[in-house]
Amino acid sequence: MGRRVLFLGPPGAGKGTQATLLARALGVPHISTGVMLREAVAEGTDLGNQAGVLMAAGDLVPDELVVAMVAERLSRSDAACGFLLDGFPRNIEQADALDNSVDGHAIEVVLLLTVVEDELVRRLLKRAVEDGRDDDNEDTIRRRLEVYRSETEPLVEHYPLHGVPIRRIDGLGTVEEVFARVVMALAHE
Ligand code: B4P
């Protein structure tokens, strides 16, 4: 079973939710660039100050900042036997940077969560009420979906072309139903 796993999918597809469950089940660290960047913003670090404005607008944070952050995280000992990446790579440049980084960090399998757009917007607006995240308002959500289509979706073709299998998982249904599909998809790896 693959232990270097990448979760791909549009904002609101449930990547963070499923990645948390799967990382626990596999016993590997869950590495979410969204979570790491929000922590940097909350702590007021230089990185956080640069990232915060872009995130609030729904735009991507510059590649060099995110790549350096992930490279440092992957170099820690707990990532030596596997990891679950959530939200990174988010474009082809980041994927190339990961491929060219320290040995042993090549992705073994990509899990693509698919959810129709109306449901994505519904989930994120619900989270806006529950969690008050800065980037969960309707304008920013539309912008994040646009950025996903133009920057991130090309990775769906990129990985199979580079010999990395991609498994499509229907992200509609309860968290438990979706997780059962995730486990099934990985069982074949
Ligand atoms: P992320 O934190 O990655 O945010 P996201 O794409 O919106 O996904 P998230 O994981 O939060 O949501 P999920 O689908 O799990 O990124 C935020 C910002 O950080 C980006 O816009 C960008 O600015 C920056 N950034 C991050 N990584 C970057 C990178 N590599 N390069 C450059 N910039 C980067 O869940 C959404 C909601 O759905 C949740 O409320 C959840 O509870 C709910 N949900 C989950 N499963 C459900 C289900 N089955 N049914 C109903 N609801 C469900």
C-alpha cells in the first residue's frame, strides 16, 4: 500500500477531513500547507504576513515560500517512512519542485476527491458560519475555485503522465462513506 500519498481536489471537497482520518490510519504525518500557512498567519511570522493577504483573496502564496516550508517539513524524521500531502503541490511548478527535492519524497499515489461545484460552495459557506475562516466568503470561494481549475487541475493529467497512478473518489456522502471509498481506493495500491 502506498505510504507517500497526495490528496487532490477542489476547495471544499473534503481533503483536510479525509487526510486527517487517513493519516491516522496509515500512521504517517498529515502535512497540510493550508494549516501550516494559517498557523504562520496566526503567529505573525514573516511568512504569515506575506501569505495572509493572498490567502484572504483566494490567491496562491508564492511557490518559493510554500516549497521551502514543505521541504523543511519533509526533512523531519517522522516523514521518512511516508506522509500524506494535503494542499501541496498546488500547481505544476510545485510538483516539479517536490520531484526534484530530497530523495525518497516521490508521490506513490494520488487520491482525487470529486464533488460538484454547488456542493463545494454550500460546504464552504457552512464552514464560514461555523469557523469564521477569512477566505470562506462567497467572492473568495469563487476565486479559489477558479484558481483550482487553472493552476491545480492540470496536475490530474500531470501525475499519470509521470507514471503516478491517480484514483478518483466520489466525495459526496457522509464523511464515513467517503472514507470507506478512500480506504478501498488505497487497498488496490
Ligand atoms: P487549504 O487550507 O488547502 O483550503 P481548501 O483548498 O479550501 O481545502 P480545505 O482542506 O480547507 O477544505 P476541505 O475540502 O477539507 O488552502 C487555503 C489557502 O491557503 C489557499 O487558498 C491558498 O491561498 C493557500 N495555500 C495552501 N496551500 C498552498 C500551496 N501549496 N501553494 C500556494 N498557496 C497555498 O473541507 C471543506 C469543508 O467541507 C469543511 O468544513 C468540512 O467539514 C466539510 N466537509 C468535508 N467532508 C464533508 C462531507 N463528506 N460532507 C459534508 N461536508 C464535508
